[in-house]
Amino acid sequence: MLRPQDTSSRERVRLDGLWAFAFDPADRGRAEEWWRGDLPGAVEMPVPASYNDVPATREAHDHVGDVWYQRHVRVPARWDGRRVVLRFDAAAHRAVVWWNDVEVGRHEGGYTPFECDVTAHVRSGETARVTVVVDNRLHLTSIPPGIVDVLPDGRRRQRYFHDFFNYAGLHRTVWLYTTPPEYVEDITVTTEVTGADAQVRYRVDVAGGRVAEVVLRDADGTERARAAAAEGTLEVADAKLWRPGHGHLHHLEVRTAGADPDEYVLPVGLRDVRVDGDRFLINGEPFRFRGFGKHEDGAVRGKGHDDVLMVHDFALLRWIGANSFRTSHYPYAEEVLEYADRHGVVIIDETPAVGLNFEIAHTLVPGDPEHIFAAVDDTTRAAHLHAIRELVARDKNHPSVVMWSIANEPDSARPEARPYFEPLVAAARAADPSRPVCFAQVQLPPDRDVISDLFDVICLNRYNGWYVDTGDLATAERELEAELREWVRRHGKPIIVTEYGADAVAGVRSVTAGTWTEDYQVELLETFHRVFDRIDSVVGEHVWNFADFATGYGVNRVDGNKKGVFTRDRRPKSAAFALRRRWRGTDSPQ
Ligand code: GCB
């Protein structure tokens, strides 16, 4: 799915800002058809943002159910005769959209965009009422899964099996944009590097028309290759490659034929990715992942995209010497991927399939199904499949994305996990044969895991010294090493430790380095690093987490998860300096 653009044939307007907003805890809005007029009792709510922490009430924070957003949109008179599209970059977790009185779209899944073609309903020059209902409920049939309990007093309570707060709302930009009636619907690009040259295999899907020309230009605008077909391979001699740390981009200009041609310009990075034995190769060179699992999370705005925070986070990644991160545990805003493309940051791109595991949930109550695969069904798997396809459809052209992670910590010990995952892995490969596929595996030894052989890279989340052998780093070191060596022996694939870490409350220090101190966090990370440095197949270290983040209520969470190397407001803990020494080999402030 192409991102909206301003080109010679397209125009876009951001509908961000303050929208009218109403909570609907008793589910009245759909029955009373609130889209037909002004929202009752509306307040103002910023978009993009999570709504939960903005009103400063417990009810808003803990709301379970529908909320309504509404605003008026003026359609420029000059748009007469254009195709007009209303696009939501994200609505967590599902939404229905009305243009005046007409339903124009609905979407399931909180982290991927969806579009409503409103051409038939638009009168240029008019002011239209746009209404959106957004439902944050997680069910056993949604991705991620959850359970909504109705309490004796009639309130709803949401349970979920993942460790980050269920922020909701319109988290990303809302657009109104135009294309010509015949338009470029999609572009798919895969690139390969052969010696000094590169090949760009491309396919353009045009709705109602045909391709006139496809031109590949270097960053300075120099034409490097050209074609006139909808599909083909462009040869680039002596190519300037996209590399980790050097986000060199080319641009593929696509123009359609006819009296009202469309133009779309796609950034393209010339690079390839391959797994060879226990190496992870980018452009044929072994790549070592240094970085973090992250979250989209910040004070007040929750998961609302914010360019300020994004650019700052990338600056901190650079400061600390990280070269990569995982979009744990859902697809991040496209702005993030585009920034990573431009700056050569490597990404493992994850679906929102987090919490397919009752073993680590601690939220079950009597009467719940015994294990996750007894609880989910074909609808859940269809939602998971849909999430994989939407992720690939959105992110397939980003050079920064080097691998798909199709789940985080599913219950991979259950025999039922295998028939559940086999078709999903196949679907991921079919959707994109050019990138390896992985999942992040929870603390299970190789002899208990039933699905890892289906994947290209072994990605392990390990909490030795924290959840296991708490406070005992000598045992943690011994057991971690023994376990990793067993993974090497059985699978011979590259290993990335996609999570390791310890909670540390900023400012809590101790000469005896007890748990929850900054000092223990440093010592635990150093313990893991000694082990990584002794095992060649470990090609990646992603600390959990980049920054402290909000979670649901819990007796083992102090105002959220404190495994951040930075605090939630991005101040460094001692661990940040320790990592910087390891990853950059320096203590200098630059
Ligand atoms: C994990 C999860 C992550 C949690 C983390 C923790 O294994 O993948 O979402 O936040 O552990 O801190 O417990």
C-alpha cells in the first residue's frame, strides 16, 4: 500500500489537530447513529495521540469500548474530477468511518493503515462531516488477543497477555488526498546486489490505466535506468548501495499514460539480505545487530506518533552506537521506517501478534481455557494472517527492513503451535520471498520448542539473571551459555538475542548491585555480553528495552516497565553509558 504523496498529479492534506471526541462506555453511539450529527457531550482531542492519558481521568485511562472522533473537512474546489481518498495511518484497534451519513470504510487491526475511497461522496468545495468510531477491545479472535470481563457493577475490564499498556485511538496521521482517476495503485520493488552492480526488480499495479515510464534516479537526480513496462528489471551498473549506517537512496519515478497521468516517486535502497549458514548478510557482508527492542511510547501522547520523539530517539540510537532495532511488538509509524531508510538504521519488522501465550500471562482466572491454542480459533489465525499480509504490503519496499518477525513469544512449546504457525510462515514467505522470517521466542530450551526450525534466524528473548536465577549472575552466565550452545548445535542458524535486560529504577544505586538498581542492570548486560562474545553464531544483541514504558497495572511493575536503558523521558541510566562503551568504544560526549 502506497503512502500518500504530493507529486505533479497528487495532493494531500493532513487532517491532524483537535477533533471532537466522545467516550461511549455504554455503547450508545452505534444504536443512536451518532455519525448523523454532532457528537453528544463532545470534548476536544488531539490527533495523532492515544486518548487515554489526555483527559487526566482514571475513566479515560482505563476506558474499554468505543470512542468517537469527528471533524469537518473542507474539500478544495480545485479537486473537482480527482479521485479523493480518506486515509487513516492507524486506528487502534478497529474502526468504522462515515463521510457525512454514509459509511465509507471499516478496518480491523490497530497498527496498519486503511483507506476509504470517498470520491463518489465528495462534492468539491463542500464541507463534509467525518466521523470515526474506534474500538479498543481485544478479544480472543483479535491480534493481539485479550479478554474483556464484565464486572458485577457493569464496568468492563480488559485483560491482555502482553506487557505494554493498551493505548488506543487515532495514533497516526489522518489524510485526505487525491490521485487522478487512473492511478498507480501499488509498486513492489526487490533489489539484488551482484558485485559492483545492482538489479531492481519492480512491478507497478495501475488502476484503470497503464505505465508510461519508470525511471530510476540516483540521489543527485542522475538517471541510472529507465523502462516503459509495468514489470521488469532495471540494471544499475557501479551502484551506490544502501548500507547499515549509510542510508543511500535512489528514487523510482513511475508515470502512467493518458491525458491525466499519475506520478508516484518511490524511495529505493539498493541492497540485499541473505542468511548463509550462521551468518546474516547484508550486501554479502556479515551484519551484527546492535540495538534494542523499542516501543512507541511517550508521556501523555502514549502511542501517538510524534516527530520530536522520533528524531530524538534516532539521535540517542546514534549516540549509543546502535545500528538496529525491532519494532516490538507491532508495526511502527511509516515515518519511523522512512527515517530509518534515510539514515541506514536496520529494522526487524514485527506484527502485533504478541501475547499468544497464557504461560507468561499471569492474568488468567478460573474458567479460562487451559492454553492459548485451546482459546484461539480460525478467526484468530485469519486475523494473524491478515496482520502479516498487511505488514508486508505496507513495508515491503523499505530497505531498512531486513527481516519479518511474525510473532512475539507465542507458546511455542505446545504441539498445537506447529499447525498454527506452519501456514503463517508459508504466507509470510509467499508475500515476500526476499527477506528472512523469524519470531521472538520466550525462555524455552531448544528441546521444548516445536516451531523454531520453520524460521530462518533463531531470535531468543532471554531473562537469565532476572526472571530466571534472579540476582545470580554467575548461574545466569553458565546457563545462558549452555543453552545458546545447544541452539547452535541443533540448528546451526544465526542467533539474535532479541531481548535481554533487567528493570532498573533510575537513580537507585548500590555497591552490592541488587535487583532494580542501575548497577545490577549494567552487570546483567555485561554478563550477557561475555557470553555473546564467546559464541560466533550470536549475530545480534537487542537489549530490552530502549526506554522505560507504560504497562497495565501489575505487582511487578513500578509505574510501568523499567527495563529501559533510557528513562521514559529519555535520560540515560548507567546502562546507557555501558552500552555506549561496548558499541562505540568511547566515553566521549560526541
Ligand atoms: C518479554 C516480552 C516483553 C516484556 C519483557 C519484560 O519477554 O517480550 O514484551 O516487556 O519480557 O520486561 O518482561
